[in-house]
Amino acid sequence: MAPPSLLAHLDASKDSSALSLAYASVGDEGCNAIARYMRENVMLKTIDLRGNSIRADGLVVIAHSLRSGSSVTSLCLKWNHVGSHERGVQALSDVLKRSSSMVQLDLRNNKIGPECGRHLGEMLRENSTLSHMDLSWNDLGPEGGKALLAGIQANHTLIDCQLSGNRIAEDTLHAIAFVLRRNRQAAPLSASTFKEGREAGMGSPGSPGGPRGFGVSRDIDLGFAKGPTTGASFGTTGGTQRPQPVVQDEGLTLKLLQREQNYTNAEDARFFGEVAEYIDLLQLDVARNKKYRTDAEERERVVTKGFMEREMRYAQEIRELENLLAKAKGEKDELLHDSQYLQNEIERVREEKAKTVADRMKLEEIARASADRLRCDIRDGLTVKADLETQIYKVKRRQQEQEEENARLRTYLSKCKDDLDRALR
């Protein structure tokens, strides 16, 4: 699962034209989130994923996200480990075969082995947009270099391919350099972003670190008609004379390429190659300067447009915030009025509650006194009742005794009557 910091960064970069996650410890786990972001962001142009420990499986996921109408022009994956298995490079190569937007690809220092050279060569054979590719410090080896050469020979758009530290054979590197010069001559304006490293390696024009052989005066007869541009003389023994201006005739460069290919000895081939590269570098300088000027104008236009858009957006946001502030003040006044009304109601209810409590206490006192009186009355009634019951019992006892006495007297009278009767007879 992708870390929350990565998801937060992707969410913050929504609708951005550039995604930079250099040394962000993305790994294969974060590639799914990046792939989803790439599919959802149609404005994305540049992706930088250097130093993220991405392996072959992560590259497969990223490659699949480039399939569906992607407009990405630059992909940087250097300092990863995408060469851990050839399926990663194979998946990326299959996608780039049909890519119509990818221009720059950086795969340096990725442990890409010889088995991946075949996939890269097949990709270059069919790709028609890629112009810059960096495969430095991998492990293509001689076989991978040959497979790469076979693809570059069929490609006419690649103008820069860095292959340092790949153990590729010298003749293979020379053939690749020849094809790249052919492509740059066929489309010089497309080489305006050619790597500064090539210029640094060849040295500035007229300096001691320039191409080999320029320190010795040597005339070149290429078979053109007589005129001011039929030849060129580079350098003097003193080294103070600067090279002549760039020759604009494209036939000269084509003639130099033909002479380099059909050389009679190694020294002539090397000399014509260095002359061709020197002219190529001068043309690249002109194209690069034009491109820099165009880029500066475009940046100025974009920045000015961005400032105006931001100013308009900020003014709109300020107006919205002012409206929200006025609305909040109105709501605050209403809430203060409501709270004052509720406070008065609370005070009134409290007073009514205090009055009710006092009335209840009075009623409780009255009820308590009434209960005490009733208990006293009940107690007195019970006492009277007990006295009456005692008197009733005594009266009943006396009545019973009288009845018993009456019965005894009746019996006695009856005996006396009987005795009287007997006495009278």
C-alpha cells in the first residue's frame, strides 16, 4: 500500500504538468498510486522517479499506465533497479513502440542486462518520436550493444543515446555514433536539446580541448565547385586563429558523412568524423540558442499569463471572501440577538422556577402540618375507639352476667313456685 505522504503529494499535484518524486522511497508498492495518477492527469508531461528503488514489477505497472492516450514526453527512471528482470524493460519497450509523445527516456544506472538490449532495439526500430535516451552505467555488454545497434540503424529520430559504462565494443559504439550523426544531420532542429555532455567531451570551438586533429592545419577537398565555401581550414600552429563561420551548405555535411563511411585509412576516417561532429556541434549551438530564445519567450508568456490568471483568481477570491465576511457578520449579529433573547428567557425561567420552588416549599409545609394534624386526629380517634370498645366489652360482660343471673333467678323462682304449689296442696 502506498504511504500517506505519497498520496498527499499526488493529490496536491493534481492537474500539474510535471511530477517530481526524486528519492522519495516510492518502491514497487507506490507505483500503483503513481500509475492511477498518470491515468487521471491528462496534463502530465514530465515524470521524474529517480532513486526510488523501483524494480521490474513497478516498471510494468508504470508502463501499462502509459498505454491509454498518455501525453508524457519525458520519463526519468535513473538510479533504480528496473533491470532486475527483463519483463520490466520489455513492458516499457512494448508501450514505447506505439508511443506518439515520448521524447526523452532516462534509464541510466538500472542494472539493465544484455537480454534487455533486444527489447530496446525492437522498440527503437518502431518508435518515431524518441530523440534522447540515456542508458549509461548499465550492463548491456557486447551482445546487448549489437541488438541496440540493429534497432538504431532503422530509427531516424534518435539523436542522442548515452551508453557509457556498458562494456559495448568500440566498433559498435562507432557505428551507433555514425547513425546518430546521420539522424542529427537529417533533422538538426530537433537536436536543439542535445546533451551538454557531448559538448563538454568535445570541448568548446577553438579551444585546446577541441576535437583531435584540429591543432594541425589540414585542407579538405570535397569536390565542390570553386567558391568561397569549397573548403575549411581549422586551427594554426599558434592556436590563435578561430574557426571560420559555420558552413550553411547541407551538401558539405552529407559529403563529410560519405567520406567518413568510404574512408581509405583509419586516420582519414577519424579526421572526417571529427570534422562532421565539429560542424554538427556548431549547428547544434545555433539551434540550441534559437531554442533557448523560444523557450525564454514561451516562459515569459506563460509566467505573465500565470500572473494575470492568479491576479484575477485572487481578486475573485477576495470578493468572495468579502461577501462571506459580510454574511458572517450578519449571521453573527443575528446570533448575538438570539443569544440575548435566550438569555432573557433563561433569566425569566429561572425566576419562575425560584417562585415555583418557594410555592412548592410552602405547600409542602402546609401538607406536612396537615399530615401531622391528621395523624394526631387519627391517634386520638384510635384511642377513643379503644376506649369505646373497652366500654362495649364491659357492657356486654355485664349484660351477660345479668342474663346468667336472670336465668339463675328464673330457675330459682321456678323451684320456689313448685315448692309453693306442693305446700298448698
